[in-house]
Amino acid sequence: KEEVSKVLTLLQDFLSIRKIKIEKETLDIYYLLETIEGSIKPLIKENGIEFNSNIPDDELYIDGDYNRLNQVIINILKNSIEAMKETNIKKLNVHTKLLKDKVNIYIEDSGVGISEENLNKMKEPFFSTKRSGTGLGVYLSREILKEHDGTLKYESKEGIGTKVTITLPIKKDILFS
């Protein structure tokens, strides 16, 4: 049963690569982050993780697909939580930085970290260090962000943790009728 489930997950992820549909609309990226934070808090608590978040109360609009960006950020957060399963120090930080025409979203964990060799391999589809991973989560996340004119960057040190930076363009002029 477990093997069949893995194959089905792999097939679903593989099919997703071929048909990533992005339906952009104006959305408040800070609101999206707050919503994700609320939905992932039980998992954070269950794993005994110290969680710090610094999301502004303001509104910041982008052109984006709410569900796809939600998928990307949840995937990164779940990877961070999994990376801390075997560590004594469990810290997860989420914060943002507003640049001139972009917003950076930072997700930092105190997990086991990623070797330099694996950091390079992460860009390839089907690469995974997890026993039950499909190796498509990071790849799909990059593709989704590419469709948003955004980027995904990983920085990591083995035994220390990982910092993920998501960069998305902001919407400059918003017209409300």
C-alpha cells in the first residue's frame, strides 16, 4: 500500500510539471503569509518548534496565484520542519523585506542543513534526500515562482540550518474602482 501511494504521489507531481497553470490576480502577500502561518501553527507546536514571524500588518499587493504560492510556501515550511526532526535546537523564522520593486520572504530553520553538493542537485527534478520524497517539491516551487517572475534561493550550512529566500515583484500601481 505504501509503495503504491508513493508511486501515485510521484505520478501526480510529474503530471503537475507538464501543466502548471497559474491564474494571477491581485493579492495581498502579507495576508497570504498570515493565513499560512495560522494553518501551519499546529504542526509547529506538535514538533516543539520555537516559531518567530515578523509579517507587517500593512497590505502589500502582487499579481499572483494564491493557491500556487500557498503550495510553494507550505512546501518550504514542511521541509524546514522535517529538517528539524532530529535536532536539539528547533527554531523557525519567517520574515519579509520590502525592496524597491520586490518583496523578499525569508524562511530560516535550525535544521540539519543541506550539503553544498545537495544544494546544487536540488535544482534537478526527481532529486530527493528523503526516503519517501518524489524530488519534485523544490523543482515545482521554482517553476511556479518563475511563472510569477520570482526566484527561489537556498543557502545552507550542514548542521546549522537553511535559509530560503523567495523574491516576488510587487504591484506598483493599484487602481480600485
